[in-house]
Amino acid sequence: MTITLPQYPPAERLHASEGRAWLEWNADTDDLQFSAAALDLLHLKPSEAPQREAELVAVFKAQSQSKLAIALEDILTQGECRQVELLRKTPAGVQLVLFSGHLDVSRPGRLVIATFEDITTSSHGQQHLAARARFQTFVNLLQQDPAFFDSVPLGLMMVTNGFITQANPKLAEILATPTTNLVGEPVSRILSDKQGYDFYMETVLGDGSEHGDDHVETEFESEAGTPIWLKLSISRIASGDADNACLCMIEDITTRKKLEQDVWNGLAETISAKEATENAARAKDEFLAMVSHEIRTPLSAVIGMQRLALRDPELQEKTRKHLDLAQTNAEFLLELLNDILDFSKIEAGKLVLESVDFSLRNLVGDSVALLAERAEAKNISLDVGIDDEVPDTLEGDPARIKQILLNLIGNGIKFTDHGGVSLKVAPQKILGGDCRISFVVSDTGIGISPDAQSRLFRKFTQGDTSTTRRFGGTGLGLAICKQIVDLMQGEIHLSSEVGTGTCFTFTIPFRLGTNQSKSLQVQLQPHTHQLQILCAEDFLPNQLIIQGLLEEMGHRAEFVENGQKALEALPLRSFDLILMDGRMPEMDGATAIRLIRSGGDGRFHIPNPKIHIIMLTANAGDESRQYYLSCGADDFLAKPVDEALLHQSLTRVMDARLAEGAKLLPLLRNHEEELAQIFGAPPPEADPARDANLTGRVKSGHQDAVNLKERLKQALRGDLQTRIRALDAAHANQDLHALGQLFHSLKGSVGFIWPEGDLVKLSAELERLADHQEWDAITREIPHFRAMLMEIAKGADT
């Protein structure tokens, strides 16, 4: 799509309109760009802005220049964030600046992003400058009073142009060498090892310590051949016409080093054994998690096929009984594997809790509904009571809360033959935006003996040895519940009496969620107002998925293929929201967001730099979330698109736009013809019987999720030949960047249609390999990946 841009006055340079003080350095071209705030902080006029790295380093005082040069080199070579404190002389005096930089890995080339912060007036800055002033006073006394120099109870020597010009008696005592044998000697006489001499040269060429606190530990051999360990601090000082004058402070640390060595020798064997044990435990946990996951996937398919087979009305009764028995055992095995997988994740420290808004009453209702049939089959009651004071919408991990409830209520039903099981939910404490909710699950079952209660929350433990034979189970369920509750900063305990019953009580802290008056079902209905949405997404099937979801919720969307075209489109029409993909050709999402937030540059004009932006990417990790939010995104959603989470995000944007005074269009309620045009096919004929069963949604051009996915499959298949050609071209050219984008795009769209398919896993793995430039591994997998695409293009399901 080509958009003709209107003419605007030249915009400020990149980032210049932001309130933050920062720079961008392209190490490949050695070009620098500064924000206006950065130039203000450094007391520089735009015409004085450094254009090259060397000019940037020269901005600071001599004793800080090597610090900055070394920090920039570390950022480029090690790829880690670096922070250094730099001194700069200003008309008002000495300024202390905190420099923080990191490598921008989201864009090609070697780009360093850094921020400046003036910490002169901070308590730390004042302490730093005060220490520097005290040190300078000390140096002045040493230079002005030889008697004071000789009386200091610390080894001192003055070094000028690499030679010792002065040494005090304490130094001669430490080195067991007369002063006369030290003065006039090269400094390498004492700094004989590489580490000590390199430290001295770094000080001479750079800054060393500004108040004598940086040091190095080096070994020295006295004239008698005795090894001595020295702690050495070096600081450059002003000394007449000498350019390389330094003050060295030396301390004998031989006793301490010997003690450290003795301690290390004593602990080395213990540490080695401990590390071996930890490595073995870690390997076990990782292996268990991997194996459990690999078994769980095909087992889920087995259960699904059994359920489909049981729906056959022509199935013979004998075969039906066999399938029923097979399904019961398969579901038990799946439950066992799920428990093992969860527990191994917890022990390996890999269980990550979500934090999303959810309806507590809907969650409790769903949990009880899943178990009601079991209770009914045993002819026992299953009662639920939720206190009216319990907030409906909470912020937390609904899946894990549901897991705890299913486990505790399921156990109650399993061990109860007469009476019933009850769940009571009540607020324990509500204060501001925080609350603590109590869940009490009680039953009238067989009860638990006091001895068994003491070990009940341990893994693979049940009440007695006959429990497994009589009731089944692994003894993992309660251990998992305990660890999940602990992860949520909650508490769980039980009371029980043999023959009377058992009561489990657990309390969990939550944050109050938004929209307390709305239930989940209402939230999933089309919105009351229509948002005008710009979506930057380069993969056609992904566009169709997002378009279908947005239209179903009542919104209008315009699509562009990359971040640059999104920037071109913004001045031409008023948008309420941008949905931004991460990896796109020409300009990625992170770059586009930064340009939008900065107000544009000479090529682009951004009418509203504060426009709402939701990141929508197939890279779903916490690091990706934090990265894109730090770039300026307002929200982050992962592909495959979760309809409920997208709905919640759009609700927040809609409410914010209304609060801003935006005049949103009324809800668009009938999309049948428009959706037919989007998918390039006439819509299916209406089915009155099916439509009568639709609840909880306002009917739209979509018929149901299954029908939508079938139409998306056709769209994906129609586009695959183009993608296969792009794959072949990128592979032939060894273009890892293009391959990474292609794998990323396919992961998002295929994940929506076939979320558990092998192609999703392979796309994700190939994207990771492309990001890490593992070309040999990619080349091995490409034929298999291409064959899978060809099968889908021919009509096969993944």
C-alpha cells in the first residue's frame, strides 16, 4: 500500500521531543543523536552536540573519560547494561552524571541506547563529591608537608612518568625494602604482575579512583624472596608540570589472603559436592518436565479421539463399554501427568503466575459445574456459598485458583460416601485496592488421622497405604496446592477427624480488579462504542484473524504491512488505537513506537504522540513484555490472540477514550456483508436452530468459532505459496532477519488455528534459532518445515 504524505514542517530529530535525557549511538557508522533534554542536562547547545564517540568522551573530565570509553566497549562486546558515574565541569561547578546504556537488539546493527541523569544534588552525589574533596585535601597535605607524608600509617608512594619519586617509611616496612632502594625505581619494580601493572596504566591513561577507593590486589616478592600480598589504590594527582603523577596507597593483606585460602581449601570439597547434587536435581526436574509434556500432548489427542468415537450413534454397546473404560483410564493418566508436570515446574522454579482480571463468581461456578456430575453419581450434595461482600472482579491467576478448587473439592467428593461437600467463600480483609479471600472446602467423608495430617502436604503422600488402592491418585495434588498457595503468598491448613470429615481452608491475597459490576459474560459481548483501529501486521492470515475478532466486537480496523506504513497512515485519518506487531519488514514495532512517542522525525508527522498502542506479538515472554512496554507501548498481548484478553484491553482503551472526551461512533452491529468481503467468500447461510442456541453474545457476521477457523484455514492455504517462495529466497540468501520474520508471522497465525500443532512448535524453535544465528540448525530443519507448509497448502491439517 502506498500512501502520499502531506507536507509538514521538518520535525525535531529522533527523541528530541521526549522529556528524557538520552542518546542513540550507531557504533557501525559512529553517529550520535541526542534528545533535547540530554543536551540541556549536559549544558550543551545543539551546535555543540558531539557527533562521534571520541567527541562524546571528551565532554567529560579526564578522570572520567576512560570510564565512559570502557563502558561503551563493554556494552558492544558483552551486550549487557552498563552504568558509570561521570564528572563534568560546568560554569556552576562540578557536575556528577549517571550514564546508563544498553545494546538495542531489536534492530539490525550495533545501536547503543543510553540515558543521562544528573545526580549532583542527590545524597549519593553529594557524598561522592564530598569524598573527592576530602581526598584532594589529603593529597594537598601530603604534597605540602613532607613530615606528614612520612608519618601516615599507610604505605604511600608518589609515581611520576612511571618512576617512584617518593616513598614513606611505612611502605618500606611493608615491602621489607629500604626507602633508598625504592626511590628512582620504575613502578614495575613493585607492580610486577600483569594485573597490578594494567591497573596502574589504566589510571595513567584514564581516571582511576576519584577519591582513592578503587583498588587492585597484587602479589609482591621482597628482597628476601618472601611473597607479600598488597592491596593497591592509585589516583592521578596534579603535580607541577608532570602529566602522569599518581599517588599510590598500599596495604599489606598477606594474613587475610592466607586465611581466605585456608577457608577455600576447607570448603572446596563441600562446595563441589553441593554443586553436583544441585546439578543432578536440576537435570532431573528438567527431564521430568520435558517428558511429562511430550507424553501429555499425544495423550490429549487420544482422549479427544475417544470422545469423538463415543458420539457415534451406530457404535455397538460392547465397543462403547470398551471405549468408556479406555477413556476413564486415559483421563486418569492425563491427570497424573498434569500433576507431575506442575510439580516438576514448581520444584524447578519455572511455574510463573499470571496476573489478570477475572470474575471470582464465574470461576467458582465453572469449577463446581465440572464436579457436579461426580457428586450426583455418588448421591451426595455439593453446596456453594459466596458471601455478598466478596468482590466479583479480582486480579490474580484464575487458572491456578481453579486448579486448587478442583483438587480440594474433587478430593472431598472422592472420600465422601454419605452427606456432602461444601465450598464457602468469604472476605477475610478488604483494605483499599487489596483484599484477602478465604476459601473453605469441607466434607463429611472418611476423615484423616492426626498422624497422616502431619505429612499430607508432602509429595507422593496419602492418608494411608490403602488409600491409593481404594481411591486412586498419586498424593501429588495437595502438595501442588500447598506450593501454589505459597507462591501466591497465601496460607493453607486443614482440620479433620476420622469418621467425621475434613475441612481445608486456604486464604489468598488479591488486588481488586476493574469493572466490579460486570460479569465475564457481559465483558465478552460487543462493546458499546466503536473504535477506529490501525493494525500493523505483515502476515495476511494474522490480519484476517485480528480483523475477524475486532469486527465481532464491533470495531473498525485498517491494516498496514509494517511500522513505516503505520507512521505514514497516522496523519491521514483519526485513529483511537494502534495494534502493533513486533517483527515486520522495513520497520519493526519497537522502532515505530519510539518514533510515535517522540512525535515523529523529518520523514513522519505524528498528530497524537500519546495515541493508545497495544503490542500484539508472538514473542510472549516476560522479557518481551518489559521491552515493548519500555519502548512506549500501553499494553502487551501475545499471539495466538486470546479473545478475552483482547476484549479487556479494548475495553480499557474505549473507557480511556471516552474519558478523554473522544466522540466514538455507536456500535456497529451487522457485519455480514463486510466480513464476507474480508474473507473473499460469501457468508454461510443462516442456521435458525444453531442461532437460537447462541447465548452470551450479540450475533454478528460470524457464525461460530469453528466456522471462522475453517475460513481462516482457507485464507492461510491461499497465502502459503507466497510464503514458501519467500522461505526459499531467504534460505538461499542466508538472510536470517527475513527468516526470523517469516517464522514469527507463521507462529502467530498457525497458533490461532492449530494451537497444539507441530508447526507452531517448529515455527517458534526456528525463530529462536534465527535470533541466535544458528544457521546449521536452521538448515537441518528447513526441509521438514517446508514439507509441513506444502502439506497444509494441499489441504492437510497440522
